[in-house]
Amino acid sequence: MLSRTADHLFWMARYTERAENTARMLDANHQLSLLPQSDEFAKQGWRAMLSISELSGAYEAEHGGWTSRDVIEFMSRDRNNLSSIVSCLRAARENARAVRGSITTELWETINTTWLECQKLLADGILRRDPSEFFEWVKFRSHLFRGVQLGTMVRDEAFYFMRLGTFIERSDNTARILDVKFEMREQFGTPGGTQSLDYYHWTALLRSVSGFEVYRKVYRDVITPERVAGLLILFADWPRSLAASLDEVRDVLGRVRNARSAQTERMAQQLFDDVRRGRIGDILDAGLHAYLTEFLARINDLASGISRDFLVPLAPQEPEAVAA
């Protein structure tokens, strides 16, 4: 497959997954902001989300204060923000349009319709009326994208480069979502000082990654931060965990390998092995933030290796080079 075609397919899937995960982070913070808590704690939640997404500077350049409405607008519809939902969906569509001959008609129509409906929903004022409705819509359209992909695409290189983009992005974003919430807990403790509010915060985190019912099925017990971290990092049978995402990445790399990719395959295998061998107690004792910071650096190196071996090399000014 031509590297430019592989590049478009990889980023089409990655941008779609990024839009979904941005919606998940926004929805979790929005739901938490509705709970009884101090204004400062609520503001810190939005600051932390933008910080872990490396967007604090861009936000502060446009806005004078930290309000939920401003952050939601910036992360949802600001076209100057290349990581906003609308920017990601537009980029996914442009990449899909460039390779229409390599994807099915059904998949193209799904992506194109998503872009058109997104513009209509935002123009109709859905963010002012009910932000959570918009975030659920984004998640649904991303699920539909993957469903149509699985149901209509031949299992060839085009299919596998889409899978590769999806799971590189998912592992990155799952780590960021987890890091934001644990950093808030370490800095400010339980909001309001009550266990009931702590429960709602961890429940919101689990729901943001579609993990609440999975948690109940696996643990059948009270929600604790340690078990939440264990689920999101180590539980390989759940498709949104770091372990599961890396398992998919290493499998796909084995299917699309070329003469240059041996080192990148070894990087993926080593990262997967290190995650699977981890024990949540040891990870927390050493510091979850440090663990996730190292993980994000390594997944970024892995994405760079994939770009070097298979795709069009990333230019420093391109958004994906910043957020990969």
C-alpha cells in the first residue's frame, strides 16, 4: 500500500477516535461540574483537562477565565483548536475523501453524514441546550464508524491501518483521562470531603469510558480508585484498557510489517509486556502520574515509529505531531 494512502486511513480513524474521546472527557467534566463542590475545584477540573491535552496555552490566548461553557465551546466547536471535536470530524472527513477508493461507500457515507450533521447540531444550539446530548451523539457516531468499518471492509491493509490509528489514539486518550482524574484527587482530595461525592466522581470517570457496567461485572463491590486504575490499565479483556489497546496495536503491526518495521514491532511488544506485567499496587506506590507520563511518552514514540515505517513523515507544525 502507498504510504500516503495508509497515512490517510490511519489519521481518518485516529481523528474519529480523538473526537469520541474528547467528547468523553468533556462529558465527564460536565457531569462532575453539576455536583456540589467549590468553584475552585470545578475550575481545576477544566484546567486539568486542558493541561493534560496540552491545550492550556491555546485556551488562555482566547479566553480570559475558566468557565465550563467556554471550555466546552473551545473543545467542541472552535475551529482554531485543531483538537476540537468539530476540527477532528472535519479532518476525518478530509482524510476519508482522499481515499474514497480504498473504503466502502457505506463507510464514506457514515463519515460524511457525521460531518454534515455535526454542523447542523452546533448551528441549532445543542451546546447551550444540552451539551451531554451532543457528546452522546459524538460517541454514537464513532461507534457507528467502527461498526460499519467492521461490517463492510475487507480485512486487508486498509482495514488494518484504520485499526492501528484507532487503538494508538485510544491508548493515548485512556491514559490522559485517567491521569486527569487522579491528579485532581491527589491535589484536592475528595470534593466536599464526603465519600458519597467521591463515589459520584469515580462513577463519572467510569461512565466516561463506558466502564461502569464492566467494573460492576468484574469486581461486584464498592468503587475504589485503585480498582478503577487497575481496570483502565491492566484489564486486557476490556477493549478500552491500555493493555487491550496495546494488544491490538502489536497484532496489527505483525500483519502489516515491512522491511523497516522490526524496531517498531519490538517497541510495541515491549510496551505491551511492561503493562501486562504491572501490578496496580506497585504502580500506585511509585506514582500513577509518573507511570502515565512515561506511558504517554512511549506511546508517542511508538506512533512516531509507525509514521516513520509506514506513513507520510510528520511535519513539526502538524497537529498530530503535537498530540500523538
